[in-house]
Amino acid sequence: MKRLVCLFVFFSLLSRASTETESYNDIIEKAQNLILQKDRQQAVNVLLAGLKQEHKNKIATSELKKKLEELGSLFLSDKAQQSYEISLSFKRKDVSQALAKINDALRIEPDNVQILTESARLLMVKGDCNGALDQILKTYKKNIYDEHILLTMGQVQICLGAMDQYFSIRSQEDPKKVSENSDWIALELQRTLFEKDKLKAKELFQRLQKKDSKNPQIYYWQWKLSKLEGNEDAALVEKYKLVCNNVSARVFRTYQRDPYFCSKQLEMENESAKK
């Protein structure tokens, strides 16, 4: 009996040692094999565990995060991808139809980050910030490493006007990315406009304009800034409307991470009409 116990302990320790020495490449391979079996949740869990194990190894952490984002957004079903693509085609003209199709995709792949974040963005466009939070919160709690989830959570908190929560989300992102990434600069600009910080808003607008001068949304931010400064430029309303009406599907897709891309015509027209 004692011999059996000793053997059991020996093999348990051997198994534990094997797990502890598992390389990040082994972890990635294991996750890929799970994805081939269409078990995304387990694949994500394996990568999350790997990130905890390799948190002191910068190269391993970087590679594991890349794989986590890749597998988290990978379509496992042709039907889910088709519904997602149809949703994007509806987004410009009919947000309700777009939301209906994204919900179809969610029913097929409820753990697909690409579908979940797009669903949250559509809810924000409809003004349902709480619905957007409900949609993304569970995924965020499970996976705080995916930059798409983090950005969407930041957008949702700004949508809610929950600045303390937004700062908490922002602190989890690389400060360099927050200061250099166009999506985060736009989010910071939105925050400073909300807080009526003219100097900071102007600085962020100039940074965004320099970073991405061809973005049609620049006209909207310029208009918002002119209103904050008390000298609204009404000509920007028509410029924004004209450019957005002629935006190609490719450009629209390029900026899809911005929930409000080319969707502010009505707000601008209504505000200008009040003058």
C-alpha cells in the first residue's frame, strides 16, 4: 500500500513539473488544437493560464496575447461569419437590422470577441449604453488582455459618462498605445469634450488630425471643438455629411472600431438648427 502511495505521489509531482515547465509555444499549440476542435472557451482558458504563468516573460506574454486575440475573434462557423458580414452591410443605413443580424451571429458563436464587440458598438449607436455594457462585461471579466475588449469597454464607459470606470479601464492599457493609437486618442478627445476641457481637447484634436487627417470623423470632432470654444463652424456640418455620404464600404470597414463613425449627421443638423 505504501508503495502505491509513493508511486502516486511521484507521478503527481512529475506531472506538475511537466506542466510548470511547459513553454509558451506548447501552450499556443495546445490552444490551436482546441480551436480545431471548435472549443474556443477552453482554448482561451489555456492561453489565459499561460499568461499568468509567463507574466515575467515579455516575449511569451506578447505572443500569448496575440494568439488570444486571434483565436478569440476567429469565426468557427460560416453561418456566424455570414450574419456578421450582413450586419456590417446594414450598419450604415439601418442599425436595427444590423443589430438583428449580429444577434443571429451571437446565437451561433456567443463567445466570439469580434461579434461581441460589434454588438456592443451597435447598441451604443442606438443609445443603449447599459445594454452595451451588459453585452461586453462578462467577456471583459474573463479576459482583460484582449485590446479589442479593452477599447470597447472604454467606449462603453464614456457612453455611460462613467469617468472613474473609464480611467480604471484606460489604466489597464499600455500608456504608449493610449497616447498614439487613433482609437484611444479619439476616446480621450471625447472625454475631454465631455469634461469641457478646451485646451486638452484642442491638443488631442490636433494630435488626431495629424495622425489620421483622412478620417471623415475629423469634421465632427472639429465641429464639437468649435462649439466648445463658442464659435461653431456650421460649414463643417455639410462637409461631414458630404464626405460620409460618399464613404466606400472599404473605408467604413477600416473605421468600424469607432461606434459613431459617420453616424453624427442628425446630431450636427439638429444642434445647428437651434442657433
